[in-house]
Amino acid sequence: MEVLLEKNSPTLASLKVTLTKDDYQPKVDKSIKDYSKRVNLKGFRPGKVPSHVIQRMYGKSILVDEVNSLLSNAVSTYIRENKLQVVGDPIPNREKAEEANWDKPGNFEFSYDLGVATDFEVNLSEIPAVKRYTIETDENELTKTVDSLRERFADSIHPEVSELGDMVFGELKQESSEFTTRTAIPTKQVAEENQAKFIGLKKDDVVTFDIQNTFADQAAIAHVTGKKKEDIGELSGDFTLIVEDITRSAPAEVNQEFFDKVLGPGVADSEESFNEKVTEVIKGNYERETEALLRRDLETALLDSIQIELPGEFLKDWLERTNEGKFTREQIEEQFEDFQKSLKLSLIKNKIADSQGVKVEYPEILEFTKQMVRGQFGMYGDDDSMADTIDRVAAGYLADKERDNYSQIFNQVFDNKIIDIVRSQVSTDEQTIDVAGFEKLAKGEVA
């Protein structure tokens, strides 16, 4: 067997594979013998079919299978051993393939078109410093967070008189159509010019309104009447609501019950300790956000600092061929820039992994999955009695082949290892920023 690489350009190459009879015939003969032992043919005892009969009936298909197997192994082995930066899949040259004479086999010559990335080096010490942000947390952030938590854990009260934002409950009627239902009207979904009708209401008050002109949108009409959106066009004219109750969402009181709802029973026993814990949560959340931004900026720095040329048209043709029916050429063109960035980043990370000897073992994958499951269980994930449950859920998650969860977690663990290496070798420019400025950065805006 002979495998020769011919570079046609910095990003395109041809791989020529020549097979002699000595390469494939022993494998063909072995397959024919195996067939003769397994196949059942009328007139022959099981396992006693002569080889020449198998040759006559199945010889060509066996030859094709064995040659294709040899070719596949030869191409992948050559690429791996010579560390070619192949992108996309090798494309068989149809003309060469059609020249093969399967009826009178001798030497076979096949050719594959390859798309390759240009050679590149990764020297992390030469990458410019990347900004790493620390978000300032102050009393204002604490106050906003506590206010938000009080709204989230709000209590329901029943005031005597309605205000904007209240929910007005009662019986909704239209005598002319004999329509009647019990409903709740959210005053915030009433159009601004009609809100006055629903403010200042008390129990047993009656309010009359035009069903089509009172609410902000058709979804609100459907909600109030209990009708499907496609049926509300049938409703018209004045409807009457007899008020039975008013509910208002009141921010939760800052007390022990509130502390326990937010943090868990007994975690905080005073407003001071509660604020300390909430501040820790705020800082933790900001830390995760700044880490996510740092990760994004490190990847951008890699792409900006390491120049890789890719075979653009080759890859577009390959994407169109492999995604036939799923994406049009126009869609591929639109998304190609993002695809190129992702591919270049993958090549860079793989080279870092190769130079640093990065490996991902199953225990690491399992532990990562356990941590993920613990996070889903929330505060209960730290309970020792939940350990067996977490182990079982994690193992089951990784075993789900239909969703290919194992590969997804493998890639996350691999990616984390690479980013850790990059972080350890690329210097950072530490900067402090306020929340508003950070939010602009995270959205890609100028701070």
C-alpha cells in the first residue's frame, strides 16, 4: 500500500492511495471462508458451502467492502500519524473511483480531496493581557436585591378598595348573550384610558365596560373571559362585573419567615446576618458572570492572536453536502463566519491539549455531572442523605445515549481544562467596574 499527499494550495490537498493485490486479497480470502461457514444455501450443508460458490455469488461485494475498509483505515491513519489539520471530511474523487475494475481486480488507485488548516503555533505567553473585571457591590445593589426578593416572595392581601396593580375578582356577565363566568381581572392589563373604572372598587360594586375596547390586547380578553383567542372575536358589547374580592401582592415582611424562605431554615437569624448572606450570593453571582466574560475574552484573544487560514469554499461545499435538505447555501453563507470562528477555536484548543497532554477521564466526567445535579437539587444537594440519589441520577444522565449526554459533558470538562491552562499562562489586567458598565460589556457594547 502506498499513500501520498500532494498539497495543491496552503489549504487544499489530495491524498492518493494505491492498493496492490497483496494488500486486499488475504482479507478477501478470509472473508470468503468466513462466509462459507456462516451462510445457509439450499443444496449445501450448513457451514459447508464451497469457497468458489461464495466467490461467484458474493465475491465482488466482499471485495468492495474490504477495499473500502482498507481505504478508510489508510486515510484516517495517515491523517493521524502525520498530524494533518484536516477540516471537514475527506472527499473521494468520483472519477478515480469509477476507474476501478472490480471484475478484474489488480492494483487500485483512489484519490481524496482534503481541506486543511494552515500550520500555526500556540504561544500563550505572547498573547496580550486580557481584562478581568471585578464588579463593585454596594448598599444600593443589596437594597435592590432584597426588594426584588420581597417582591418574589410577596404575600397576598385583600384590601377593601382596589388600586392599580390589584387583581379584581368577581362574576362577569352579559345578559343579552347569557354569558356568565367567574373571573379575575388584572388591572395592569386594562388599557390605560380605561384603568380608572377599575380603581377605587369595593366588594359588591358593579362595573360595566366594553369587552373589546377595555383591555390592552386580545390575550387579556381571552384570560378574562376564559375563551380561546380565536373565539374572542365573537364577543362584543358591554359586560358587567360584580366585585366579590380584591387581592394585592404585598412585598414580604422582612422577618424570620422571609429569611427562611429565601435562604433555607435557620441559615440567617437576623436582618444583619441575612444581608451578609445575600451579599455573598450577589458577589458569587457577579463572580460567575465575570468569569463567563473572561472566558469569552480569552477565546477572542486566542482567535485574534493566532492566525489560521481555512479552505472556505471547500468547507461551504462540505457543509451543504452533509446538511442537505437542512440548510440552504444562503443560510450557510450567513452563518459561515461564526462556524469558522468555532472551528479555529477548536483547532487551537486541540493543539493546546496535545502539547499539554490534556486527558479527560471518566471519574472527572462523573464528578462534573454530580456537581451539576447537586446544583439542580439546590440546597438539598448538600445533604449527605442525598448522596446516593445524586450518584444514581448522574450515572443515569451519562448513560442517556439518545441525547449523547456523555459527549456533551466530556466536551465541557475538556473545555474547562483548556481554559484553565490558558488562564494560567495569559496575563490579566485587573479592573473594577460598576454593574451598569459590566452589563454593557457583557452585551458587547462599549462600557
